[in-house]
Amino acid sequence: MVETWVPMFNPETKRQSAQWKHTDSPPPKKFRVTTSAEKMMVAMFWDSEGVVLTHCVPKGTTVTGQSYEDVL
């Protein structure tokens, strides 16, 4: 098992960011996609075959041996 912090962000696809506009209007402003300051803890469990379970730990949860026992 390993625990890691993963930054959260939800980038738009090119299709999602498409807009209709008049030919005379200026192009839309695009903002650089950066990772959020918010992170989520992810616990991954594996065996000799590979990853068995990926568990996103809810925000504000204290991680103990009992909490992992409940997940498994």
C-alpha cells in the first residue's frame, strides 16, 4: 500500500472551450490551466498482479489502521 497526495483540477477539453462569436469580435481570453491548491489523498493497494484498489480518502478524515481495514 502507498499513500500519495494528488492535486485536483478539471481542465476543459478543446471542444468544451469552443465558443460561437461574431467575426468582428475579439478572440476569447484563454487562461492557463494550473493545478489547484487543493489536494486529495489517494491510497493505492496492490499485489504481485498489479493495482487491486484505489481509494480516495474523504477530506477531513483521519487515516488510521482501522480506516484502511474498513476500506478493505
